[in-house]
Amino acid sequence: MSFAADVQKFSRMASRSLEKTARAVEIQVFAEVINLSPRRTGRFVGNWQISQGAPTDGELAREIEKQQAVNEMNEVVAALKGGGVTFMANNLPYAHRLEFDGWSKQAPQGMVRRTVARFNQIADEAARKNRV
């Protein structure tokens, strides 16, 4: 194999590794936010929405279990095109109070802030697993 072919092969492998790492980080971050979310009726958990390009702006009229929300999120992330900006939003009127005002005994320190505090660890773990 020539040097140029070796470089092209490495470039393809590195690109795939980067895409796998990004997807793994998205899945882990989103799953962690969902799993840390308080669940009384399932409405808040059921309103986590994943989108690409721009955040969603509506509410969903549903109540679901956390595992169902994580499974749906995995399907959405798997269908997204790589290289875009992915958003996670919960547009219920009390989402801000749950995140910042200690409105829930189940998640008094919020969900997103706790996950963001672990972001570097999550990214490092994903990068290690997908190393070229």
C-alpha cells in the first residue's frame, strides 16, 4: 500500500471514529438528562424533544416512562445526519423551575446542569471507546 493510500485509509477511519464519538456523546448526554428528570406523571419526561438545526418550540401531550423516552431518543439520534447541531429541549412551562429552582425533590439540583458538569467525562469515555 502506498503512503497516500495509508493516509486516505486513516482519514476515513478517523472520520468514522469522530462520528461514532459524537453520536455516543449525544446519546449519553440525552439519556442522562432524561434519567435524571423527575417523574410524577411522565409528562415532563415525555416532553424531552431532540431536533437538529433548531430547538423545538412546542409541547407534547403525552406521559411516558423514562425508558420509553430514552428508546425514542436513541431512534431519533440514530436517524440524524452527522455534522449538524443537535438540540434537546423541554418546553413545558415549569421546566425552568425544575432545572433551576429546586422544584422537585427527585432532582433538586436539576438535570441538565448535573449532566453538563459531567460532559468532559462523558466525552472522554466516548473518545476512548472510539479511538482509531
